[in-house]
Amino acid sequence: MTSLRMNNDPVALSSMGPGSGSQAMAEATRAIRDIGYDNLHIDIDTVNSTCWCYMEPVGKPSYTHELMHDISRMQTAITQTFSTLPSPAAAPFSWFVMASGVPGIYNLGGDLGHFAQRIRSRDLNAMRHYGHVAVEAIHRNAVAFDAPVVTMALVQGDALGGGFEHALSFDLIVAERSAKMGLPEILFNMFPGMGAYSFLSRRMSRDKAEALILSGRVHTAEELHDMGVVDVLAEDGQGQAAVLDYIARHNRKHNAHHALYKARRRVNPVTLEELIDVVDIWAEAALNLTEADLRKMDRLCSAQNRRLASLQAEIPVLVAAE
């Protein structure tokens, strides 16, 4: 396991030589990067025209309301900033990469403790609200923030449930070979309601997407690459290098790549209406769970907490080794 922060930070604006970055670019960079996030870290690499966004949620690395709020603020800042640029040359980046600052974990998905509490209290509105906030952010990813950028998820470690759904919402998935991704919701008699069906059924046949969802299996990135779900397979510890290599090889053809993914969205769109409708089905189904189902959810939540505690114990050792 390795930390996802860049070892050599090429991101500082001071790295831009005279004439290489205008005042407009500097202002655009600050408008996105310097909002003040509690659960995200933003690096904008002007050399490689790449925005690196690292999820660093306070507490458990799941999709808490606080993490989703910061993601929403970041997405809105990107959309608004690009819409007001004086010229394309002032764009602070052309590529966007979502990664994790938590070693060994991309994201563990939905806040299971919150779900269990709301289901037990029969709070359908709270379940819908959580789901609507989540898929609104998922949809902004899926349309690349309405900005002329190509988006990637860089998965190192575990991407489970909503974490996997989040990764699926980007144009490309880059994953290290041993990264693990899966949809465990079937284990407690549920289905993943925040984009899994929509995105998987556009990456593979419907029957294969349904089989993957209903299996509850956690797959390695290598297996998912063979299925056509992961786009770029990187060796362990080389995920960032693989992203930089991909960008270096394709940067001169960014216009074609961006246009192609825009065409993909037009031909086979994932609409916000579709995502919200599925979330509503998910929320209603959640209230049908029995106490036995909820106890299984509790056990999965406890297992995730133990996994996190184990990783946290390893981090000081990793840091000392570096």
C-alpha cells in the first residue's frame, strides 16, 4: 500500500515560468483549489494540465454527508470557473483525476451506520435525501462538470459499494492490479442504488452487469480489466505513474478524447432523472429490510471499521519506511 499524494509536487503556481501561465489561469486555479475543504485535497499540476483531487474524509473513508458536501463544492467551483474563463488558454487543467489520500482505501461506499439508523427509524425522506445528494454529485462527474476536461478515477486499494459506483462515474478508470472493487449490498438483501446499474450496463451487457451486482463478489482490478470495466491496469504502486504516462501519451489529442467522451454521453446518456429514479427505488427497498438484514449490515459496517483500524495502525510504519 502507498500514499496517493504525489511524491514530487509539480503543482505550485510558482512553477509556471514567465508567460506560461496568465493571471487568469492563476485566478482560476485559486478559485478551485483554495476554497478550504475539510475532506478533500486539491493539487493542480499546471505542467501536466492535471487536477488531482484526493479524498481525505474526516473519520471513516465512506461517503459521509461532509465528504459529499466538499465534493459538491469542488464540482461547482470547476463548472463556474470554466464557464467564466476569458479564453481556453486560461484553463487551469485539461485532465481531472479523483484519487484517495487514505492508503489502501479508495472509498468504502455509503455510510452504513447512517443507513441502518435511518432504516430502523423508518425515515424514508432521510434515505432519499442522502441518495439524491449522492447521485447529483455522481451525475456531475458523469458529465465531466460541464467543462472541457477528461476525467479519471485512480483506484488504489478498496472501492466498495458507493465507492465503486463513484469510480464508475468518470470517463476512465485507472486501477492498480491488486485494487479491489465490488458491490456487497446483496449480502444484506439490497442492491447498489447510486449508479452501479446505470454505469455497468453501459460498460458491459445487461446480464453481465446484473450478475456482477447480484454476486456480491469483490473483484481485483485485473479481473475487472478483463471484463472491460477498468480501462487502464497499472502495476501495484504505479497508479500515479500510469496516469501521468496516459496523459503524456494523449495530451496532444485531448480535444479528440474530450469530444469522444462527450459523444458517448450523447449517444448513451446517464441522466440525472434516471439516477434519481433508481435512488428512490433503492430508498423504498431499504425500508423493506428486516432486522436480520440490518444485523448483517451492522456486521459489514463493523468489518469496515476493523479494516480501517488495521490500515491506520500500518500507516506510521509505512511513513517511517519511506
